[in-house]
Amino acid sequence: MATNAKRGRNEPEPRPIIIVKKIVDGGHGGHHGGAWKVAYADFVTAMMAFFLLLWILGATTEKQRKGIADYFSPTLVEMRQKSAGSNGPFGGDSIVAKDNYPHAATQTGSRGLTIPKDATGGAKEGAAAIRSRDRARFTALRKQLEARMKADPRLARMHKNIRFTETREGLRIDLVDEADFAMFSIGTDSLLPDARQLVGEVAKLIQAVPNDIIVRGHTDALPYAAGRSVNNWTLSTARAEATRSALGSSGVIGDRFARIEGVASREPYVPSNLYDPRNRRMSVTLAWSAGGADPVEPAGAEDRPMFDGPPPVELAQVER
């Protein structure tokens, strides 16, 4: 260590020695380093997320916002303190501990259960699929009845008296009178033997399917003599009931019948001639299965005859 020599009177005071050390960082140390860039990037990201949130709030409906909120909601359910033994070391003090549910039977309050919409389970079948299934079933029934009638000579001659028509109600089977064939004795509700046999063949087919049945009686427009208590309304209703009884005697269960109606001459088979004998008929309709009917179908929708070839002359005009 150097000894401080005594300074003379005229000698100047020694100057301090200043040592400057420079640390070179490769040219990246300007503006207080690069830490500010990270902070600025975080700030810009936060602002972008904030303005994106504002845009979503302004561009969505309340229902959509609720759906978004539900999506980000936690799925874990917070356990209630001291509920069902949850105060034990591992979430329960023992397996025999008394449960302490917040809505026990001795406490007031209510317990709610939320069931999602349409949570009925299983495959859902639309009206179109149900109607398509029924249509295939009706087509098979028609072919079976035609085959039976062709195989029996006695029924073969009545083949022209049966008609199949798809309507808004279902498959309508018309048992039609002709000039040389009648279902009932004149002015009565007594089924003739041939007609009873034809009704029996129809019953054998429809008793094998679950569809409801609608029986409707029709007459022509010929009036009754004055002073009689019977008219076309009472006659058509009585004939509908007689047909229902004949179907029941042939094996059709009574619970299958949805409606028994008599409509007189108000729904003619041949609208151009209200006195045509073909207007006297019985209609046995197999209704569409539940869910297969179209409630919004317009009232003027046409019925469609169900047959393979071109329509015969008598089917050129069908009931509307």
C-alpha cells in the first residue's frame, strides 16, 4: 500500500482517478432492454380479447349468450359442507354416517330436477316414416285380398265391387253397389249373403293389423216417401252399424273401431250423378297410425286410388 507523502504548500491537490467500465450486450440493450415488448404484447392481447367480448355481446341474442355461458360453465358440482357425511377425512366420516341432505323430508324447500328437452331416448320416427310404413302395409293387404278373391269363383265376380283409396284418414276400402249387385236389401240394413261374405274377407285382413277402423255408411240421393220416419241419414247410420257388427262377428276386436258414421248422400262416389247406384256403398277405413296423419294437409287434397293399372271409368271421379 503506498504511503501518502506530505504535500507542499505550493503543490496542487491531486486529481481523483475515475475508472469507467463498459459492458457490451450485442446492441440489444437500448430503451431499457426488451422486457417492455412482452408487457405490451400482453396488453394488446388482453385488449383484443376485451373488444372481441364486446362484439360477441352485441352480435348475439340472449338465448345464444346463455348457450355460450353454459358451455363455459364448470361441470363439477360443489359439494355442500356437512352434507351426506362430506365433512370426513375422505369426503365422508363413515359408511354408516347419517346423511344430511339440504332438502331432507323433514325440511322445507323443494328439490328440482332438470330434464333436457326431447330426452325421451330411443330413435324417433317422423310422420313421413310412419305413413310410409302404413302405406307398405296397406299395399300388402290389398294384394292379399285380390289374390283371395281371384282364387274363389264366388268372390271373383265381386272383385269389381271393391275399391282401395288412400285418403287423409288412411286406406279406405269401399264396398260399392252396382246395378246388378247390392250390399243390403232395399231400404233396410240387412246384409245380403254375398255382401256378408265379402265383409268377412275384409275382416280377415284388417284383424291382422293394429290400425284403427272407421266405418262409414253412404246412400244415394233417392228420397223416401213422405210421412215415413226413415230417411237416408238413419239408413246410412244403421247400415254402418250392421257392417261393424258383421266385422266384429268375423273376428275384429271392438276396441279397434274409432268411429261409426252415416253420411247419407253427402259424400257421393259419383258426384256427377247423385242417383247412381255406386253412391250406395260402405266404407271401411284403416286409419293412419298415431303420428302418421298430417294435421296440416289442406282440406282439398285429393284421395289417391290404390291399384296397379290405369283407373277404371268408375274411378275417374273419386270422393274429395
